[in-house]
Amino acid sequence: MKKLLSITLLAIMVFSAVPVFAADTVEMKTILASVKERIGSTDEFDKFNSSTQLENGKTLYNFNWETSGDDDYKSMNVTVTASGIITQYNYNDNSYYYDYNRKPSVNKPSSEAVLATANDFIKKINPSIYKNLKPVLSNDSRSVGTNSNSFTIKRYENDIPVSGDGYLSLSEDGKKVLCFNITYDEGLSFPAPDKAISKEAAQKAYEEKVGLKLCYLTNYDGDNKTAYLAYVPVDSTLYINAITGETVKQFSRYYPYYNGKGSAEKAADGSVFTPAETGEMENIDGLMSVAQAEKSFRANSVVKLPSDYKLTNISRSKNYNDVYVYDMSFSDEQNNCASATVNAATGEIMNFYKNADFNAKKKISKNKADEIVKNALPLLSPSHFSANGTADYILDSSSEDGNYSYVRTVNGIPYNDDTVYIGVNMSDGSIYQYGLSFTDIEFPSSDKAISLKTAYEKLWNQLDYTLYYIPTSSKENATAPDSYTLVYNMSKDYIELNALTGEFKPAYNDATLPEYTDISGHYAETAINTLKNFGIGYAFPEIEPDKNISQKDFIVFIVSALINKQRISVTADYDAKYEYATAKSQRVISEDEINPDSTVTREEAAVYIVRALGYGEVADLNGIYISPFKDVKNNIGYISILSAMNVIGGDENGNFNPSGILSRGATLQILYNYLSR
């Protein structure tokens, strides 16, 4: 039977260029039988349905299984191509859903075990292509709180990676695949790498044809924003063709949808305001009224809002730059609408949009639109665009359909967070949309920035530039790629060099913990390495396990592991603001107990941990605990609970040593004791 199925499936693969639809059920039955051979028994499901779809000239089959009862509901769906390649598999079972109240744990299968399971699954469901697919464990997603194991699926051709990663996830125990999907273009060729230009030639081409640019970027630290200098790619979407040395863009499969302290003051009515409340009142006192804001907007000669557009809604708030704004909405009796945001203090238009007929025949030229925009910008934003042509926002791009984008420049350097966009209706020359973003922020001098030449040297010294296949299309507005192009690709997904040092800024998920060099033979070695595998530890190789732990580091570890159940990489300058805020809100620590640089005693550690577990009120009950240790007189409930859990113990003489100072290694050992229960 298997031999017959294989022969039939081979025949379908040969003729799969001709789309097959559900009317011809022979092919579907053959495909379904082949799928069932690979995914195993479907006897647990009592409902089944199927569908077919033609996507970019290719037939896809969708098979869906379900159980009929609401209790213990399960479902499974599979998408397979006409040639038999399974591109999507999902298994849904309520028992695998994430429980936010579940206990965090390190008792999970090893990375090696789950990787072997992932490989076996890929080989089983796609035997014809599995050698080209490689699962890579996403270590940055493994934590004490996750209930799954996640993989990135990478495709290789000619031993060269192919753009378009897939995804695979396994249950927490590593035994059940919950999700699998890949993008797999069939029938397209991959250029051989034997005629590729050298890496050095590709690097030179990148410098000349793509390049880096110096710009200002924003660093966010809570409510504080600071600007800093960085080198970034001029166009991050461009690659260097590894055969020709020219630039090429990757085919995009997805298209965006367009269209302080002080005394309180007494108010006139006798009520008392705090300083913050008083400050807010003072700020509001200086703002325009609703009527003034509307009048200011309507009076702008560029807006040209019809008189029959009535104000339907208006609200005042602070925007993300802490500027008071009015948001207004207008409409007429035909439900045509317009909207606007204006600065509530100055009346400056921040953005507006009004209905436009985009189907009307184009009547004005691009040159005319350029002139309209040039004349409109000084009227919309005189503080940034002047009639004589000077401006601190420089044209970044413009299109034939009348859309223009500007970027703010400071000291001749672009600051991409601040932009202006403006749109011209090409049928009548009216401005139908406008938007301005402006950040009140200090910009550092560029005097000490490294040169562009040095930036390139730093770039190539810190990353590799390797061969890579990207999907491309020879046609505009294509819905599918028609070829693969061999290019050179950076070994990092995100390129940003500090313009003062030339060092890379790591992406958020790049922060992996190092191999520790000073824990070999230490009593906490196993605990430290196990927690490291789940992303809990110090970010430097010498962690000094016998060094006293600071209260700050202790709070970071217990909040991350026991409350947030997530990864945490503690650096030397980690400020722990978020963790302290969480610890206070969860009653782990009180304001008067906070002392970040202090040490932590064993007794304090027991109190903080039990509170983090949510047992603080129980531990405070009087008269129900008997001290398990001779030297424990205070906080008996807290220490008793952790002792009963075998999380923290005493010495051979029956002493707990409550005033003993906790070390880094001891802290991680205690966490491991709880997480491995």
C-alpha cells in the first residue's frame, strides 16, 4: 500500500504545475492518505472537514479535525501542497494552554532532547525535504515559566541559508508538537555559489552602494528620553547580489494595509491640591479653549475645511511627548469626515486628515504637487519650515501619487524619530493629510563621533558577511517570487553601531548568558548552570559566587523567577527599577525596606521569598509555627515554610544562622531548590 501511495504521490508531484481542485477527489484522497501516514492516528477526532485553495498558481489542501464535545476539546489542522509538502501543522489541546498560576520550574527536558524530537518530527512529516530543514532551539524563549519549547526552522540549499524562517513548538515535556509552519517555495532554482564574488568585494560594494549613515536615535529609560548618535544602514532592505555586486531587494510576501516635595495650596473653593495637582491646573490654565482650537484649525489656509463640516468630537490630552493637544473630529451630512490634532497651547497643527476622492482622474503633475507642498509646509508649520526655503526637516522621499515624507535634521544629522508627512490629492491639488512629530530633547555633539571609514572597519570586525538566498521577483506588484537570488547577508538582523565607540548595540533578544569561568567545583555549580539554561543569571563570565549578593540583585532574581517567571540577565549597572516596582506592588518589600546596595541576610531572604510566593499572610499567623531551628526567634513562619519545602535549611547543629549574609551562589542555589521541587 505504501509503495502504491508513493508512486501516486510522485505522479502528482510531476504534474503539480497544473492546479488540482476539490472536484477531482482522487488527488485529495491520495494526499490525505499520505498526510495520515505521516501525522499518525486521527482516531481521537470525530469531526473532519477539508478545503482547497489556489494560491499564486499553486493548490493547497487544508485538512481539519475536531472533537465534538466542549469538554476536553481538541483540534488539529494541516496544510499541504499538491506535491505533498506539509507547510503547516497545528495541534490544539486545552491541557497544553498556558496557566499563569502554574508553578515556575526547571524540571523540563534538556535542550538536546527536545532538539532530537523536533528533528524526528520534521523528518517524519516531510521526508522529501527534511535534509534541507534545520530546527534551531530558541534559547531566548526558554524560561522557568514557559510551557513549551520553541524552535526556528531554517531552510538550507547548497548548504546556504534561505530567507524565510519557519517555526516549531513542542509541549513542555517535549513529547508533543503543537505548532509547525514553514514557507517553502517549490520549483524555483538556487544559483550555485561557485561564481560568487569574494566577501571583501561584497563588503566594498556594500559601502559604496548601500552604506551606513550617521543619525540620532532615542534611548528610553522609563519616562526619560535621551538622544544618542549611531551609525545605521542607509537602506536596511537592500542586499548585495553575490554574483553581480549590485544591490537587490528581497521580495516581500506581506503588504502593509494602506489607507518633588512642597506644601499643598488651598484652592478658591477651600479644597487642598497636591503639588502635582496644582502643577497640572497651572498647565491647563495656559491652554487654548475648545472654541479657540477649532477656530485656529479652520483658519489655516491649507486645511480648507468646508463650512458644512461640523465638530462632532473633541478631547484634550497629553501626547507621547508630554505636549497638550486637542483631538478633533468633523463630519458633514453625507458622512464625509475629517480629523485633526492641534497643539493646545499654540494652535500648531500636529496632524490632520480629510476625505479625498482617490479614484478621480489625475489632473496635476508631480512638479505641480512639489510646488504645492513647498508652499503649504510654511503655513502648516512655520516654526520648522520657512517661506525662504530653510527648514530643519529635510525631504526624505516623495512618490508620484502625491505622498511626501520629511525627516528632522539636527547638526546636519537625521533624527528619524521626528518626521513630517504630507499628502496631495493629485486630482485637485488639495492637501488631504499632514502629520508632524517633534521631540523636545537635547542632542549630543557629533564632534567625537568616529568617522564613516572607522565605522566600516568596526562593522566588518564585529560581524560576518556570508552567503544567503533571498526570494526575488522580476515583476512589479507580483504576488509570489519567481526566483531566488544569492546575496551577502549580515550575521546580525539589526545593525546599529555606537557612533562614539563603534560597538554594536545588542538587540533585545541577543542578551544570552556567558559560560561562567569561576564556578567549577563550587557547591552551587549545578544550580547556577541550570538556571543559566533558563536565562537566569549574571551577564558576565566571572560571577564571584561567594561574593555577598546585593539586595538589588536579590530582588531582581526572585521577582524574575518567582513572580514574572521570565529570563533575566543581570549586568553590573542594572538599575532594577521595574523589579523594585513589581516587588512593592506584590508586597514582597516595603518602601522603608528598600536599600539596593545593602547585603541580604538569610532571614531577610526567607521573608522576601515567602512573600514573593504569596504566602506572606500565612507566614505572619501567630501561634501555629514551631521553630525548626534553635537560633530562630523571629519570622518563624517564613523560615518554617521554606524549611518544610526543602528550599533553605540549617547546619548540622540545628542552627539556621538568620543573620548570616547570603552570597550570590547561595541565592541561586536557593532559587534552584524551589524551582526543581
